[in-house]
Amino acid sequence: MQINFTHHQSAHCENGVISNLMKHHGFNVSEPMAFGIGSGLLFCHIPFLMVNHAPAFTYRALPGIIFKRFAKRVGIKIKREKFKNPQQAKAVLDQNLNNNNPVGLQVGVYNLVYFPDEYRFHFNAHNLVVYGKENDTYLISDPVMEDVTTLTDKQLEKVRFAKGAFAPKGHIYYPVDFPKELELESAIIKGIKHTCRDMLAPMPVLGVKGIRYTAKLIRKWPKKKGVKKANHYLGQIVRMQEEIGTGGGGFRYIFAAFLQESSKVLNKPELSNLSKEMTLIGDSWRDFAVDASRIYKNRSAKEDAYNNVATQLEVIADKEEVFFKKLKKAIQ
Amino acid sequence: MKKDEVPQDKSNLESANFRELCYAVDENGEYTTVNSTGWDPKTIALNKAIEDINQRVEDAKQRVLNNQTSPIEYYMELHKMDLPILASYVGLWKWRVKRHFKPQVFNKLSINLLQKYADVFDISIEQLKNIELHAN
């Protein structure tokens, strides 16, 4: 049995699932729209958490929260369920498919067989859509893939019940109730306000301050941790920034696309100018990645080089601070 | 990033035959999406991370052969896990898993516990006890 579902590739999995499910239900919501309204943009140096033996950085809001905010702001209702028992999780999934309802699932990446081996880490916040079942094979629309794919029920159970941080526990979700028309305007404004608040938050590890905090640590790493670890940590920053799903530049380009689209919806030309500015900030993040990669490419890096990339980050932080203050004013 | 600046470098994505989606502006300044085959700075970062993991696996292997640690640590590294992840997969406290890294403790583990670990690593108990039997 197969539901008539159209797969659109997206940069990021969570936005992609939102956008694809909304399109299936007849609402044309683009990926940047979903990302912006859900206030996905962020920077956070997550304290105390180590991922792959390096500090954890994120350029986006916590898994699941983008969809949650999006739903609340545009006025749709989502049903979510988590399970202890894999059989029950499977039964609920099958029942939904029988009712012709494509569903979103949260899964772990490590056992996702269609991913290239090098990308299979223990990361549990990946999202995909199941849109049908043929015998024991589920039809999968993974938003980051160019085409649809399949998983057997064993393979699907494994990824749905991956363990570790953010364990999905069979998490299944789908929209159940829609308004006649989406309240895009107010949702966009709420989304932007929230992002400005996050990025300008008076917290040492969050937003603009978080970027400065990271820059400060980068200066210390070579002395405190040794060159090998410093390079490994730097590599981690770049990987989190440019990993599949960010659309490049740590989500900054997707956010710029969102501002551009919003300027048309709200009829506010200043948002379009701000979008251009955000694109340039995205370019600065890319330049930072290029310079950082030079450091970890040559094992014998000078301390100077670390100071150099740290300064670049501080410049980016300054630019983003100015930017988000302007953005806050623009939507008032 | 302009549309024609989207990098098309060689990367490990090729093996799975897929290209990721990037956002970029076209000639008129409008945002659009472009597929990318990869970008060197991040391919290098990823390759470094994989090199590190391989190094950790090799270290763990040597320590198992020198009887300094149990095969559990080797298989943990092989599966890109760390202690919290492994503990969560076998459903034990972290300190218990850590204790099982000691060869003398590992040698006395019950069949039940061994089976738990073997299931997580998708191997047989014989392979769990003797890493030489594991083809890799």
C-alpha cells in the first residue's frame, strides 16, 4: 500500500518533514518558512556535553522544537506519541499508513543503512516520513536524500529505538487539525522575535555571547588541550556548522531565504535588505570554516592561526549582534 | 553564497550517490536551492574525525591484546560509541559497563550479560570473547 505522497528534497531533515507533510495536506509551506517560523536559528556552545569526544556546538534549536513552535504559531495541531514497546510502535505506524496518513518519525542515524558509512554517527535527532508499506518494507521519504528510499521493518525498528542522548523511543508525529488558512503574518513576526531574543540572550553560552565564548576558548585550546585536541575540537565546530542539513553557513543561508520570503508576505522591503546582510554573514561563517580547515589540515599549526580564527568568530559575533538588533527593530 | 559559488568538491557522499541541498542566491538576488557534491573544508573535518576513531579502535585493540582492557571497549570504539551510549544500549549503569572493561571482571561475566553485549554489537559470544574472530 502506498500513499500518494510527493517527496521534495530539503537541506534540513526537520524543516523538510514539516514542509513535506504540510504540502501533502495542501498547504504550500517552504523549508525556510518552516525554519523561520519555528525559530530554528541559534548558536549554542552546549556546556558539559561531549559529542564524539569534543565539546558540543549547535547552530539550531533543539530537535523537535522547531515543529512544535511552527505548529503553535500557524495554528495546526500535531499528534505525538512515544513508545516503550517496539511492537506497539509498529502497530500505530501501520494503522496510520492504513488510514492513508503519512507520518513523521524521529530516528537515530547510526543504523540508517542508506546513509554513507562515514556519516553514520550516534545522532538521534534525524527525521523522516514514512508514506507506505509493501510487505515487510516501509517506503521512506528522507528529506535530505534526493530520492525516496526503503527500509525493512527490522531496519526501521532499529533506528526508531536507537539509544543514547535524545533517544527517539519510537517517536511518531503527524498533523491532525488544520485551520482554514494559515496565520502566516503573525507567525512570522513571532518567529523572528523569538530568534532575536535567543541570539541576543544575556546567557554566556547562547547566541552572540555564545559565539564570543567559543572564540575565547579557541584561543586557549592549543595551550590547554594540546594541538591534537584543539584541532579535533575545531573540526567539530566546522562539522556542526556545515553538516548535511544546514544548507551551508550554519543555517544562516536558510534564515536569509526565510527573511526574503517574509519580506514579500509582510510587504516589508527592509526584511529583504536584511536578508542580503544575513547572506553576507553566512559567507563570513564559510570563510571561517575555510581558515579553520587549513589549521586542522596541517597538523603543525601555529598558535597565531588559532587567534586568527578566534578573531574571525568575534567579528561574526559583532556583526550578528548588530544584525539582530536591527531585525528586532524592523518588525516592531 | 552565489549560486555558482556552491562548492562541487569530491566527497564521501559519492559512495552513496547523493548530493546535499544548499541555499544560494541567483543572478537576481533571489534565494534558490542548489545540489552540492561536497565541500573540502568539511570533508577534511569529517575525514579527520574518522581517522581519530580508527586510531581509537586501533589503540583499544592493542590494549585488549595486552590484556589491559576487555574486548567490550574495543567493540565500543568500533561502533563509534562512548560510555554513555553503550550503557544506554545495554541498559546498565555506566559504572557497571566501565567495570566490565577490566579483563578479570569481564572473564567472570555471566552468559546473560555477555549475550546482552553481543546483541548490541551484533556479534556472537565467541566473537565478543575473542576479537581476532571478528572479521574487520
